[in-house]
Amino acid sequence: MKLSFSQEDENFRAEVACWLTENLVGEFEQLKFRGGPGDEHMFPKERKKWEQKLAQGGWSCVGWPKEHGGRGCSIEQQVIFNEEYARAGAPGHVGHIGEGLAGPTIIAFGNKAQQQKYLPGIAAGTELWCQGYSEPGAGSDLANVRTKAHFDEEKGKWIINGQKVWTSLAHESDFIFVIARTDPKSTAHKGLGFFLMKMDQPGIEVRGIEQLTGTSEFNEVFFDEAECDADDIVGEPGEGWAVAMGLLGFERGVSTLGQQMQFQNELNQIIAIAKENGSNKDPVIRQRIADAHVGLKIMRYNSMRMLSSDGGSNKETLIYKLLWSTWHRDLGELAMDVLGPEAEILMSAPYDLTRLQSMYLFVRSDTIYGGTNEIQRNIIAERGLGMPKEPKISIK
């Protein structure tokens, strides 16, 4: 496992840090430490402009191959970029689903025409994507999706009908990738298709879901005879499961270390408040802060282990979602206990929350979205440890 970086990589780190210092100024100064989970509603227009600023500076899609508009950075340099990006307080990527999920999937599984059609807009920061996976009756269990797709020979297009839910930034997105059932008689993971669709069209309706924080970064997306060009299915009909699983592999990639740097920023804020209000003198609080620090270090070493083995495709990746989501949920509770009575006071009605208050409310969802803790434990048991699946009782 690699725990250090070469001198060349450290020079790259200095280059990244320098560019961020020089460019996170002026109109972008207000974006520092904003955006990201629980704060996606803040400065959407300005953050879109920041995405384009990154692209102009050559810092968009740094891990993509150069022939697809990326920088062609090594795994080590991608890790460094994500770390320094978070360390500088650069805003949450409003285009992260396109850059981190849609783009790599199109590169890996899409054809040349699809790559030429969609990748330039993602790399330039001008076209944003959202993810059409979860459904009301299936949650994040893709094998149970009910959204349907049939091919209309007369129109020469795929027609999509169904509903997706918990769709982050759908209201800001230009495109969506959708898992839908191409074979109405199929079950489980068979008979699925992976579709690339334009959001601004008749037949697609976006409805915001208001959260405890009063914000609506999640959405429901309804498809009512929505159309997808015949050439915009990735792979063949029935191959959607393989494409979808490939995409989920990208989700556990180098961005994990950038995520951890964001966690470190939150922990640093909690420590500063503890010192300021004197709660750091409480031995229980001190121990919990120490535990949070240790947990974050363990998370980093596990991520380095993941990335040191076959590009992150090993079994260590199976535990990461369960590890970080549980740790982050506990950090939210620590933040409230450090704040003490102030944690229960709002600046003004109805939802003028501080960053830590908003973080505490949002992290309650960390152990649910992207696969619940219960599902993650099943995955670890079955795929990682080779244990048998739970018996299913068929009721006729």
C-alpha cells in the first residue's frame, strides 16, 4: 500500500494549490466551503461558472484520458487534486455526477458517437448530469426497477415511462442517465437498459423534495412517454445491469480522499468551537474528538489500500460506504454536543441553519442513500466474505 507520494507528485500538489489560491478570489471567494451534500442549494449559478473556470484552467476531469478532454492524471495525481481541492475550501462540484459517473461510464462503455456527443460538454463544465437509478418501490435496489422502455419503430426512438426518486440536482441538470426495463417480462438484473436522455423535453417532470433543512436538492423525476434517441442507449438492450455496475465502481474512486478532506474541514470546525466554548475540557467530548480523528485516519488508509490494488476494484471497496456514512453520522452528533444549547437555536425562522446544524440534519441520510447500511452489510457478507444469501420465502 502506497502511503506517500513522489517528488514529481508533490510538485503537482504545489501547482494545484497555487492555482486554487490564485483563482478562489473575487467573485469566487464567497464559494469557499460551500456546496456539496447538505449545501447543494447554495450559489448554483456561481458554482456552474466555477466549473467552467476549472475547465478553462485545465482542471476539469483531471483523471479522464487526454483524448476525451481530460488531463490524463495518474491515480496519485487525482488523489492529490481532490485533497488540495477540499483543503482549499473550493466549492462542491455542481457537475460531479457528469465528471465522476456519467463521463467515465461513457468512456468505458459508450461508443465513439456517444463520446463525441456528450463528453465535451461535461469537460467544459457547460452541461450538467443527474442520475436516474433509485425508485419509490425499489430504493437503490437496481434489480427491482420498474421504469420501462420500449422502442417505437415509427419514431425510431426509445419511449420511457416511470418514476425515479432522490435524484440529486435534477432541477439544475441538462441530461440524465436512466436505468429502465427493456424487456417487460424480465426480472431482477436481466432485461435492463442504460439510457442517456435530455432533461428539457416534454414527458419529463421534476418535482423537488423538501428536506428537514428546508432545501430541495433532491427530486422526483417522472417520465411520461419521454423520448430517448435510438443511438443513446449505452450497450445493447439487456446489458444495462453490467453498465450500471461499472458506473458504481467509479463512485468508489479517487474522490474518496477529497471527501475525507471535506470531513477533516468539518472536524476542524468542531474542534475550534470546542476550544472556544470550553467543551474541550469535558473528558467525554475529548475522547469522542480523538475517536473521530482516529476514524478519519483509518478511513484514509483504507482508501489508499483500495487505490493501491487494481485501480480500486478489490474487496476493500465494499466496506467504504458503510464506513464513511456511519462515521459521518456520528460526527454530526458530536457537532451538536459540542455546540451544546446553541445547537437548538436557529438564527431566524424558518430554516436559517448554521453549517453544522445543516450538516447534522443532512448526515441522517448518509446511511440511507447510495445503499442503506443494511444493504451494505449484505453486500459485504455475500460478495466479500462469500456467505450464503438470506433465504427467501415465496408466498403464493
